[in-house]
Amino acid sequence: MKKLLLSFCLILLTHLLFGQNFAEKVDRIIQTEFNKKDGPGGVFLISKRGKPIYEKAFGLSNLELNIKLEPNNVFQIGSMTKQFTAIAILMLEQDGKLNTADYISKYIPDYPNGNKISIHDLLTHTSGIKDFTKTKGLSEIAQKEMTPKMMVDFFKNEPVDFQPGEKFEYNNSGYVVLGYIIELVSGKTYEDFIQLNIFDKIGMSNSYYATDRKVIKNRAYGYHQKSYGYVNKSVISFSVPYASGSLMSTLEDMLKWQNSLNKNLLLNQKETAKAFTKYKLNNGEEFEYGYGWHLKNINGIPTREHGGSIFGFKSMAVYIPSEDIYVLGFSNCDCNSPTQIVKDIAELALKDSQK
């Protein structure tokens, strides 16, 4: 009995030390970039089989008040918003209200070349329409309150970069058009559709359509870094990035999001699979993007990835389906990118899982 008890204690101690060693390795990876205690920082999460195994915050949430970041802080997630837009489209398809093969002229009759651009093209960044973030007049509307129609009208007459399906080129305009289609088909604003059909449904109680005016509990404040120090982030109207980049969330809520996709809580298995399928260009060449996710790999092991960048904030997440490992990082200064950090942590977690 004593031998059995001793063996159990040794196994338990080994697990504790091994877990501690893993956490220390993760800390070291993060601190190569996020190492200033008196500046903005970041929060990071690693989950396995849907449960957190690492969750930690580095740096300050508010420089003026010297408040430390906490894992439950709310961050703007930028282009990770595209995941929610893509799933919302698939939810409407599942309900028979649209089809990803539909041409956008069915919903926006006056859209130039709209009878050749499909919803699928918008989802996969293969539409060829001009990315509004690269247009000259962007600064003139950056702080204006824009309706979805106004946003679409802002870029729809710009010359196209290529014909639909000819190439993959990351594009924010496509997801603005998708947000507008969600509103036209559902009869709800994009904000309300996401809130009612996703956030409320899966308990993402600390996620929001971004705002600088409302009081957001546990908000992380965003910063830029100048040669003379940090400054508060630039003010924009979130009606401009809209369905391409205007959501806010937390580590915990994003884990709920990932788990809901795995459990098919929002979509059936067939529709969910559409988001994570690699598609082909007109010439038959496959590209590494589904609907709202980059489909990459770590040492040949498939991953689903996406990051985000918006004034004052950066985000990144990597999911490894075969191991059910999710790694997520948020930064509250666009001077610090979590992208490579999260990828390195994911590679470490994958190696650890395969031992």
C-alpha cells in the first residue's frame, strides 16, 4: 500500500513539475515581445479539449491609472470578426435564406459586376473587388457614422483588382458586403444578428460590437507607440470596419466560440465543414483559406488560424483540430503583435501533446 501511495505521489509530482515547466516555457516565449511591466501588454490562453491549461496577462490595461491587464479584459479583436461574419452567413444558408453560390446582384442589384461575384467569392477573398482600406478617401470617412449601404457605395465603383476566382487576395471590402447581405436577408442589423444568434446563444456575455462611448466592464484600453512614448489609440467609427473588424471579446468568450464550433451548437456538421474547406481558384489551384479562417499547418499538422489588427489592438488565434488545442493572444498596443508568439506557443503545445 505504501509503495502504491509513493508511486502515485511520484506520478502526481512529475505531472505538476511537467506542467510548471511547460508554463515557464510559454512565459519565456511571450516575454520575448511582451516584457514591459509599465506599458501596454497582452493576454494569452491555451486550451486543450475545450479546457484552459494556461491563462495569463502581461503589462497594463490602462496606462493613466496604472491598472494591470487581467485575463478577463475585453479587447477589440479586429479581423477575427470575419469568423463571426462567415458563420452568420452559413447560419442563414442553413435556414434556407441564402446560398453561398448566389451572386450578390440577387441582394444588391446595382452592384457593379454583381452578377459575376458570388457570396462564396466574398467569403474566400477571391472576389477581386477593391479593398476599402487601400482607397484614397478612407481618411475622410474614418470618423463618420456610415450605414452599411454607405460603406458599400464607398468602394463599389472602384476598379476591380482581378476577375472573380482568378486569385486569392485578402480583402476587407468583401466582408463589409457580407455584413450588408446579412442585414438585407435577416431584417436585423449586423450587430443585433451577431448578438442574438451567436453571443447570446452560446453565452458570450462579455463580447460586443465595438464602441468607444459605452461603458464596457473590464475594457482594455488601446495604445499606439510613438518615438516619444505611448499615446491613446486613434478614434474611428466602427461602422467603417463593420463586419470585417468591429467586434470585441475576451479570452474566455473566444474559447466558448471555439468550443461551440466543435460541438456544432450553431451549425450542423455539413455547414460547419464549409468554413474549414480549402477551395480552388478558376485555374484549379488550391489556396489556404476557407470561410473566415486561414487553413495552414504546423509541421504538416493542419491548423485553423486568423489574426486581427485595428487601431490600438492586435489579435491572433491558432486552433489544431487533431489535438483540440486552441492558442489565443490579444495585445492592447498595435506596436506589439501576438501573431508569431501564438504560432510559437501552438508549436510548443503540439510537441508537448505528442509526447
